[in-house]
Amino acid sequence: MAPSLLERQLLRTRNGLAHLAGLDRPAVAQTPRELVWSRESARLWRYPSDERRHPTPILIVHSLVSRSYILDLLPGKSMVRFLLGEGFDVFLLDWEAPTAADAENSLETYSGDGGLVPGAIAATCEEAGVDEVTLMGYCYGGVLALLSTAALADLPVRNLITLTTPCDFREMGFMSDMFAEGRLEADDVIDGTGLVPARTMDTGFQALKPTDRVVQQVNLWENLWNDRWVENFLAMNQWTRDHVPFPGVTFRQTVDLLIRQNALAGGSVPFAGGEAQLGDIRCPYLNVFCEKDTIVAPASSTPLVGLVGSRDGDELRLESGHVGLVAGSHAAEVALPAITDWVRRHSRRKARSAA
């Protein structure tokens, strides 16, 4: 039975006071995990499970611009828990918040020969006792996964999946437009530590939906009586404002190569003194993007399947947003079942596809 109007008002008062006092921060990232490898700012986590049924582990590469607990937000809204429940061996590569010591990190630091992503892939194979992984990159983590797989032909990647990953930066809207030729330079937002500060990243993302905070507060008041709704709202809102600094050298490369040259959309990125060619990616590939994504517009992600060299390339277009893909109600009902079905089918194959 739904609570009465009076009961709702009492619940609003209780939850509102807790919110104002800062006592209602939900516990996020509750799934048990073990740190199995680290190097510099990289941390590789394994999630213990007694339900593993698939031999090929999934290694998720998280973005550089946010914290990874969005992938394990709450027990009922957790991509990690869903994958574990489907019998996968799940690893997560995430990043310590960068300091001045990381300011010189480049795309090659993360994705080049001997870089952090290839290092994590090798560590995953060793830890799991396997010869190859399913590599899954979220947002900018997908860019790193693409560059690693394109640049290193012998990388032991059985399947590659990108989630809400930008490709055509002409379609990225405000976040790219403000760094177009003749506008802001990368160094305009890099501070004395050599990093783009977290507050600057936050300001940029908030500018994408300038009225969103007002709408959120209205929704919060209307649903303040509902404990579960409030927990979900606060966890999501906490993550969307919880940005981290961005390494300055990687940011300069992003502006020059990915935004101004739009190199990914051309299929060839200047990399490590040569070129990382998306056409050199030969493993089965799945590109997942979302119609309601206000951060990575679907038009930005769409070209990827046509650029990779795999004969087995698929795309999954979903009716959700950037975050809803991994943590919304749509995730558990539609997105994650579709993704895991693709991974299961491709993990049963005896050999990787060749171009």
C-alpha cells in the first residue's frame, strides 16, 4: 500500500534532514574485490566468484575522466554483479586520481607497447590462467582499448567491446566545439601541476545540461519520501559530480589528434612514432552506444564498426543514456543481457576472426 500524504510528508522531513546533514551518502562499490596488480596509477581488480562458467575473462577498462564505482554503483544497479551472476570472471582496470607525477602520461603511456592497458591484459591472463581476454572499454576507456588493440597486433584480445565510446569528435558538441581551432587551447585549462583540474572537468560536463541541477532538485523533493529512489538518486548524483583530474599530455593529444584532426574518425591515429590503424583490429568487435547519451552522442560513436578491420563487427544501439547503460533500470533489463549474450556466443568460438 502506498503511504498517505501525511506519511510522505513525514518521510520527506526525515530524509531531507539527513540529506542536509550529509548523513545519507549511500555505500557504493560494495561487491568484494581483490587488487591483483598495480603499476603507476593503474590498479587491476578481480572480483571473486564461485559461479564462473566461461573460460575467457572480461577485463573492463574504465575511463580516465571519472571514478569506476559507476560500474558497481549499488547492489541492485551493478554491471559488475550482473556479469558475475552470468558466470563471467570479471576484472576491472581503473586509475588512481592523477597527481603531478602523472602529468606527462600520454596515450602511449596507457595504450602503447609496455603501457598500462597491455600490462593489465597480461596480468589478467596470468591471474586467470588463460591465453586471452574479452576487452571492454567504457567511454574514454574504450578509446584506450581501441588504440591498444590497433597498435599491438599480438595483444591477446579475443573480443573487443566499446561502450559509449567517442569516435567522430565533430559530433561531440560543446565539449569538442570549445577546443576547435581558434577557440580554447588545451593549455588554457591545464594548471600548474600539469593536470586539468577536477573542478574544470566538472564544469565542462555540467555545461552540457545547464538546467539539470534545478530539475534534479525538483525531482528529489517530489520523491524524497521514497527511500529506495533517494538512495539511487544520491548514488548517481554523487558519481556525476565526482570527477578526477586529467593528465595534461593526454589532454593535449586529445585536443590535437582526436578533436582538431578527428583522427579516430579517419581510422588512423598518430601513435608512438607511427600510426594506430583501426583497420588492424581483427578480433570480433561490438560497439555499444545510446540514443539518449548527452555526453557521447550516438552520431559520434556510430562510425566505429565500419572502421575496424574485423569481419565480425556488430553494433548495439540502445534507448538509454550514457550512465543508464551500466547503472540504470534499462541496463539490467536490456543492455547487459544483450551484451553478455554477444560475449557468450563469441567466447565459445575456437579461434578469433580474421580479416
